[in-house]
Amino acid sequence: MASVGKRKRVSNVTNTQTSNNGARSYSGIKTDPRAVGDGKMAGFVEGSILCITMQNFLTYDHSIVHPGPNLNMIVGANGTGKSSIVCAICLGLAGKTAILGRGDKVGLYVKRGCNKGSVEIELYKAGANLVINREIHVENNQSVWMLNGRHSSQKAVEEEVKALQIQVSNLCQFLPQEKVGEFAKITKIELLEATEKSVGPPEMYEFHCELKTFRTKERELENVCKEKASALEKFKQRNERNKHDVERYYEKKRHLDMIKMLEKKKPWVEYETARKELEGVKKERENAKKQLKTVRESQAPTLKKIQHIDSQLRPIENQMKDKTARIREASQKCKQKRDHLDSKHREIEDIKQAFSLKQTEEADRQKRISNTRRMIDDLRAELANLGDISDVTPRIDVVNTEQRRIQEEKAKMEGEKADLRREKDNLNGECRLLKNRLRSLDDMMKIKEEKLRVRSRDTYAAVQWLRQNKHLFSGNVYEPMMLVISVRNPNHAKYVENHIPFNDLRAFVFQKREDMEKFMTEVRDSQNLRVNSVFAPVESCATRPPSRPIESLKRFGFFAYLRELFDAPEEVMSYLCNQYKVHDVPVGTDQTKAMIKTVIDEPYLKVLYTAEEKYSLKKSFYSGKTSTSNSAVRPSQYLTMAVDAEDKRQLEEQISTAEKSMQAIDAQMIATQESAAKLDRRDNELRAQKKALSELKGKKRQLEQKISTKQDSLRQMEQGGIDLQKAEEETKAQISAVNSQKVAIVAEFMAHMKLRATLSMEKVYMALETVGMTAEKTKLETDCRDGSAELRVLEQACAMLEQRKARLLEKCKGLLRRAREICNMDPGESVVPPDLHTAFSQLPDTLDEIDAMLNEERSRAECFTGLSENVVDEYNRREQEIKNLEKELDDKSNALDTYRQNISEAKERWLNPLKQLVEQINDKFSDFFRSMQCAGEVDLHSENERVVRQTVVSQAAMKEAKEIHRERKH
């Protein structure tokens, strides 16, 4: 059942023309035919459907439908094409496939076996009708749109349909039978909005949306006002709690400001006190200087005499300094001559030592000559004792011949060992490759076992038990089929897996029934494992021939029967051929899919596969007609990893053969190594014999060579002698020359000593003269000192006053600099700023009073503890926020009043027309139910600003409606 358009009365579909070229036939709903003309007929309104033309669409090859002016429902027997017409209306009016609740791709609505299909709908429109044509292409799942014969876009079509107030997505206006359940679940509010869109004027739903928007903003403003009012109250409460702390903070700040001002004035008071003290010291110093001048004038004659003696002593002292320098110079030269004389002494000692070394060297040479002559005599005696050794050579030749034979045998054995090693390496590499291949097969089997474990833990546990207890069974027992089936091409695994259910893929296969019963008793009854098991037919079906050879089907794209795509043990293959006819199920390609209409007409085909689909054909027992069902081929999950049992067995045999060959080679190599060891021992014995004979033969030659070497050494030693007499004469001549040099150095040394003695005597005479003059000067200074005690006292007083003045001056400078720094004054600024001068005038002028006031203010400030400047900043910041929140709250309250006024006005614009519309719907709804001998009512209720729909139907009327619906469905 489908509801179409805004019409309220049921009418029939008229003039349905259907043409089917396929094997099936469908009959339309038979009504009186009529011509559409240009659409200007009584009863039609804008948007009415005048004609629907379907080409290769769903069940129709070609069909034209002419609906009546009040089309509201499409009814008919099953298979007459009701859904095809409804789908054509939806897709032709630019509706989405999701509205229909069928396929999600538009290409699925094209008739099977066709590449494209089309839907054309003619709508009544004042002035000129609107013709919409949609051509659907299966290949790319795209559509081509046309409006009034001109190419257009889907968006333009949607705008034209919307302009005619056609809403195929609105279940109140267009209701496919697949969406009836969804329509029954629609909420009251959604039903109201759908009704507004369907039968109300366009502005009604806009007013409704506007009203909802206003209400949403109203709630937002209400929440904002509540939040701001709450925040404002919290800020005020917090500031009220912090107000006392803020007052105490400012009181403490006043005391701290007073402390700062006192600390600024204190250095100025200290500076003024020090300055006054400095002025007093300056006056005292001037008085002391005047007294000192008077005393010095009285002692001037005595001082002049002392100065005269000083002028006489000064030249004498200079001459004494010059004598002292010359004495020092003469002493330095004497020291140099003494050092030079010592070096000449050492030179004589070196000459004597060199002569002594020559004497020792000559004695050693004579000793070596004597030893060498004795060694030559001993070697000659030993050479005479050796005798004749000519018979050693033949014995050495015999040993050499046997050694060559042994080397040849060893080379031959090394060649054999190299061949054996190469053969073993080749076998080892081959064995390693075989093991890698076997390991790959085992890994693939483990992957399949892991998939089985994940999907069926009980079956996996049964497999483990079977592997340990296979000896309990008399016949062949095979693990689950998914483990023993080996697909030849992984791309074909999906066909095998789609054809054989998973319950059989995880089933154990038994050759004998009694073995299966014993197995099931153990794993199912004793271990409580849920597993499947089957037994193979008594007569093998594994080689049963197909009904038709595959060559006769290759023209349709079939390339093999399902049995040819995989390998399995004979009993397993026999079971599959008997149960699932794998020997008679052909597998095709995309060519098969393209020729499917021809393929399904072939006899003897019950199940077949194309590249991506499975087709099942069933022939009706009563009518003899063939029905076809198809489904997509699911991707393979378990059989992609193929393991060939025969390959695995062959690999294991090849590995065993290779390992045995390597063991035989190892035995041969051990025997060869033992033989080589014997040859090595014999070769070592021969080497020892040859070495002894060679040593005996070469000993005479060695003795002769040693005697010759010693004789050469003796001749060299005899030729390299030293003439001691000549060396002694040369040594005496060198010592005599050095002694002559020493005599000259001694003469120079004595001359410098005489000069130093003369200068020393002159210096003594000058010192005696100086002593007399110094004694006279001392007597005068003593007389002057006794008379000037008062002078020294005055000098000390002046010095002390000068030091005190300097200290006070530095102190004043430091105090002034500190006072300027505390008051933030420039270094050259000496006048206190007016604001500080005014503040200072109100403070004490003495240090004691300032210190007392400072202590008092500090004590008061310390009483205010636990206060922080952050509290004051937060208090001031919150005060500003309170002002801002009060302003924002006023603005939001005014906006809220405005929105409430807008809501009231929008509600009046929307609700009054809606009530009139609901009354009209209620009248027609009641008439419809009355015509079905039922009672019904549609009413509109407004509760808490929400509009809901309420329908009241009596129990008896509802029962009758259900019975009528059931009859129509049948």
C-alpha cells in the first residue's frame, strides 16, 4: 500500500498498459481507459500525476499508467506491480532510495538483465505541464535527468517538485508499504510537523519553526538570566565577607606609609646632625693651626743650623754610595775569576779521566783477543773429532721419497673430503629449503587451526583429543573438513566455502559408523563438547562423473566444476559429492553473469556460480515453472590458506632421505679423517728422522763457519789497538796548556782584590768624618726637641682634627647620598621636594622622637596579620564584575521580554490557522472512519507550550478496522 499526494479520497489507477518481453507477465489494475490530453481536466490540481511511463523498470519492460485526479492509494493482488509504480513515483520525483526501504543503489531498480531503465512522470501545472524523465544506468549507478525534454540536474528537478508542494519524503503525503511500520512509530510532534508540511499552507510550517526558534532562544535567555543572577548574588556575598579584611588592609597600609615617611626623614635628620658637628670641628682646627705657627717661628735659628749640617753631609754620603758600588763591582769580578779558575780545575780532571778510560779499553781488548783465540782452538778440536759423514745422504733420499708418497695420499684424501663436504652442503641446503617449505605448510595449518579455535573452541579441543587418541579407531578418521580441504587456487576458496555450510566444514569425517559413535560418546557425552561428525558413504562417490562434461558449458563462461577446485581425502570428497553434489556444480566468470538469462534456461542446472554470485534454480512441482534466486558470494574466511596433504607427505619423505644421506656422508668423512690422522703421524716420524740426519750433515759446515767468523773477529780486534804511550804524551800536553791559563786568571784575580781593599779604606775614612758631623746634628736636634714639646702636642692636635674632619665629611656625604636615594632624588639635587618638605614638617625633628614614633607605627602594623594584597585586588575586581553583571542582566532581561512578546505574536500567527486545519482534518477523518463503520477523532491540545496529537478510537471500531485491514491484505 502506498499513499500519494494530498488527496483524501480513494480512487483507482486508470488505463494501465503493460508490455513484458521476458518470461514473466504482470497484470495492471484494470480501470476504464481515457486519454490524458494536455492535462486540463476537471478535478486535477497543480502537482497531480497525469502519466507514469516505465521502461525496463523493476518488473516492467514497458508500462504506461494514467492515474485519476484524486489518486490516494494503490491496491491490487500480489505480483501485479504495485511496488513498481510506487518506486517509479518516488524515484521519478527525485526521491531518495532510503524512502522506499528496498535497495540502497538506484541501479538495483533497473530490470534484471538490462543495462539501463527509465521513468517518466507528467505533472499537471498551470500554463504548461511538467514532464520529468529519469534514465538510470546500472554500470556506474548514475542517473540522467530531463525536464520537458531538456537535460537538467537533479537539484533543478528537486526545486521544480518542491515548487509544486510535492514531498515524497513526507510519510503523510507518500507512504510506501515498506514504511507503514515506521509511520506507526512516528511521534505525535513529528506527525504534526509532517501534517503541516503535507496539507498546510507553506507559511504554517515556517511559523512553527520560527516559534520553536523563539522558544529555544527564550529558554537560552532564561538560563543565561538565571546564571547571571546567581553569579551576581555569589559575587555580592563574597565581597561582603571580604569587606572587613579590605578595611583592615587599608588601615595597615596607612601605618606602613607613615613608616616609609619616617624612614625617609630619618637620614635627613642624621645628615643635619653630622653637618653641624663638622662645622664645629673646622673651627677647632683653625685655632690649632694658628698656635702651631707661633711655636714654629720661635725655633727657626736652630733649624737653620741643622739644615747647614745636612747640606755638608749630603755630598759625603753620595761619595760613600759611589765607593760602595765600586767595591761591589770589584767583588763581583773576583767571584767570576774564582769560578773561571774552578772550571779549569775540572777541565784537567776530565783530561785525566779520558786517559784512564783509554787504558781500561785497551786492557779489555787484550782480554777479548785471548778469549777468541781459545774458542778457535776448541772449535778446531771438535771439527777434528767429527770424522766422515758422506753416508747420510742416501738415508735422507729414502725419507724424502716416503714423504712424497704420504703427501700424495693426503692430497687425494683432501680431495675426497672436499667432495664429501660439498655434497653435504648441497644436501644441507636442500634439507633447509624443504624444512622451510614444510614449516610454511605447518604455519598455514596453524592459522587454520587458530581460526577454528576462535570460531568453535569445542571443535578445536576435540581435534587435540583426536590427535592423541587416533589409535583407538579401526577405520580412517579425518579432522574437520576445513583443515583437510586444500583449495588449489585461493581465489576459488569463496565458492567452496559458500557451498559447504560451516557446520559441515567443522565436522569430523569417519569411514566407519562405529568409529563415529565411539568418538561422539567420548567428546560429546563424556567431555560435554558440542561437535559435528559425519560418515562417508559405503560406496565411494568421489569419482562420480558430472551430468554434463564441462566442455559443453564453457561457451557460457564456466571453467570447472566445484570438485575440481580443491583437494581432499577420498572419504571427505565422497561425502561432499553425495551430500552437496560438488561434482555437478559449475563455476563461471563474468561472462556467465552477462549470459545469465540464457544459462538459467539450460536443463540439469540446479546450482551454479558466477564470478560474484550464487544462483539456485527450482522447478515448481505444480506449474512446472522455474524460479531463480541469487545471492552474493561471501568472501572466504577459512579455506584461503590451502595446505596440500600429499605435498606435505612428500616433503617429509624428502627431508628424511636427505638426512640419511648426510649421516652416510658424515660416516665417510670420519673414516677419511682417521686415515689422514695415521698419515700425519707417519709424516711427523719421517720429519723427525730427516731433521736428525740433516743436523748431523750440517754440523761440520756450522763448525767451519764458526771458526771462520771467529778468525775474522780476531783480526779486527788485533788491528783496532790503542797506543797508550802516545795517548799519555797528549794528555800531559793538554794539562800543561790548561795550567798556563790558570796562571793568567790568578793574576787578574789578585789585581781586583787590591782595588777592592783600596776602596774599602777610603770608605772608612769618609765614615769617620760623617760620624763627627752627625753627632753635632744630633746635639742640635736634641736641643730643638726639648724646646718644642708644645709644638708636637699642637701638631698631634692638628692631625687628629684633620682626621676627624675627613671622617665627618665622608659621613655627611654618605648620609646625604642615602637620604637622596631614599627620597628618589637626583644625585645633584640638594633641596627636598615640596611634597616631602610638607610631609616632613608634620613629623618630629629629632632622632629620638623619630625612632620612638617608628617603633610605635611598626608595632601597630604588625598587629594586622593574615592580610594579602590579592584580597583587595580580588575585591576590586569583583566589584567591577558586579557592575558588569548588573548591566548584562538588565540587557538579557529586556531581550527576554522582547522574545516573549515575539513568541506570543508568532503563536497567534501559527495556532489559529492550525486549529482551523485540524478541524477540517477531523471532519474528513470522521467521515472516512464513519464510511468504514468506525468512529475516529483528530484533536489538537496545547499543554505547557507543546502541541501534541491525540486520537480517540473506540475498542469496537479499532477491532473492525483491524479486520478490514486483514481482509484487504489477503
